[in-house]
Amino acid sequence: GNPPLHMMERPPLFTEETPIAPADSYSVGKVWMEAYARMLSFQNTGVSFTGLRIGVVRLNDNPADINDFSTAPNMIQPAKRFEKLWLFHEDLVQLAELCLVKSNGYQIYNTISQGPNASGVYIDITKAMTELGFQPRN
């Protein structure tokens, strides 16, 4: 089969419109919450919802620290995968602040700290950059 996305030099980019394919019950719960929020937002309830599909956020804010990956022992090359999905603490704070000020209605944003042109990145954050003004640390 195909290699894992984080092992590809030029993987396909996933946008907020890419069809969702949850791989486990944790992911199903996140997808369910997005669908429930969408329903509430479109039923004239006055509820506004902004969902952040956050990348990897770890206590040690360093994607190069392989000692921080001990919770993923069965994952193939967790450091390489996490590096491609990393979200620095300061970028997460920036996104939360931007959402509080600029977002309304129902919105979903992909959020990692690497722009869509970075080598091997497969999560597209263009929407957060253009609509919210997100400027990742990279």
C-alpha cells in the first residue's frame, strides 16, 4: 500500500472540506461534535461555533524532542509524524484569540504551525491564515 502521509515527500493536502474518515472512537467523537455544532448553528439558535482541528500539542513545546513521544510507542516514526502536525503553544493561543475576535457563525479551521508550502505537510491551514489572519510561528 501507500506509505503513511508523514513519510511522503509531497502528500495530498487536507483542507476543511476534505471528506472526514475517522479512524477510531476518539475521532468519531470529534466529528460528532462538529456535526452537532453545525446543526445548532443552522437552526437559528443564536449559537456560534468555531471548531479548531488542532495538530499535535505537547507539554514540552519542542517537536524535535523525541523523549516527549513516549506516549506513542506503537506509532511508526512518531517524531516525524508529530513534527508534520505540530502546533506550538503560542500559535494555539494566537488562534484562540483570533477566533474570539474574528469568527462567527459556524466555522472549522485546520490548525498546525507549518504553512501549506512546508515540505511534507499534509494539513492545509490556508483558511485560518486568510479568514482569521493566523500567522504561524513555522
